[in-house]
Amino acid sequence: MRRLLWLLLLAPLPALAQDDPSGDEEVPDDERELGDFEAPVEPEPEPEYEPALRPAVAAHLGGAIHPLTPLGVGALIRLEASTELPFWGGRLRPVATVGWTAPRYEGTGTDERLPEPFGYTLVQRQLLVNVGLSVRAFDGGAFLSPELWVAPQLYWLQTVVDSSVSGTDLGRTEERAIRVGWLAAPGVSVRAPRGQVLVHLGGSGARFDGVLNGEASGLSLNVTVGYRMHLGGPR
């Protein structure tokens, strides 16, 4: 009888312990993880490109190779002025450039008036002026885009020959001429701060027929790297 009485007195204690409001309620692990979760912040989309009349200036550096003549590789420098047109996604750009190169060649020749062959150095200075059009494959907002630059090209030529024999200077001979040719330069443009980085691999040509040059081809393969800076805008 006494044992039954103790059982009746102790029976409610587990229930009271479970319902004790002063105890700390345990939070499930899955709910704790959800409470600490932060939704990722999505980056703002880049604003849509709007073509505009956007002028620019550029400088190109590279080399000119004349494969059909004995002229050596000449350093090539070009300065450019251009503008993006405000339609067709900014793909069209009128371009005007002024360039300079001066390939050279060293050789020997004979003259019946001289007792031995003479040596000479021929330098052909070329001032290159052209006005043409550059066409991009993608719109002006693309990070990378193939492009093609075509133009008629005006050549101002100055050919200078210095000759000597046995260490004796025989003097200098000069010839000047103006010729009209062409330029075609495919390449790629890569977006950069305030402008574009440009790489072109192209060709140009004219006929260099003169007394000093002879009937020589002016075909030239040109490799240049440049930077075009937009004026008046971040792109």
C-alpha cells in the first residue's frame, strides 16, 4: 500500500519537467541554419548600350614588312582620329590616320667609272595618309569584337641613297614621289577603360616606280597594336 502511494505521488514529475517554462527550448539544427541564411545579392545588370556620336583619338605602333622587295622591316607609327556613328549599334566608324615608316636596304653595285664595287644604303621614307571606314561585327558595347578597316591611301615617298667606295663617301641621291594605293586591315578591338585596345594585321599597297626604286611593288604587310581613347564619355 505504501509503495502504491509513492508511485502516485511521483508519477506527475516527468510531465512537469517536460512542461517547465523556465527551461531553454532547444532549436532544431535545420531551423537554426535557416535563421542564419542570407540571400545572395545579385549584381545590377549593365546598362544597355546606346550608340552615339562619340569621337576618339588613337595611337598605333607596329611594323611594316615589304615581302616583294629587299627592304627590311620598318617601324610603323599611326595617329588616328575617328568617331562612332549614332546608329546600327555603333558598328560604323569613319577613320582618318597619318602614318610613318622608313624601311631600308643595304647593298652593293658597280660602275665602270669606279675601280671596285661600291656600297650603298637606301632608305625609303613613307608618309601614309588615309581616310576610310571601320566596321565592327558586334555593337559598340561588346567587350570583344572583330572589325575591318578599309581605306584608299596616299603615299608621300622620299627615297634616299647614300653610297661609298673604300671608305670614301660618294654623296647622296634623293627622289620624291606621290602615289595612291589602298589599305585593308582586319583585326579585333577589346574594351578598355575609356576606350579600346586594338590589334590589326593588314596589308597596303601601291606602285613604287621611280629611278631609284625601279619598278618595285609597294605591297606591305602591317602588324599594329593600338589604344583608342573615347572623348567625352566613359566608353
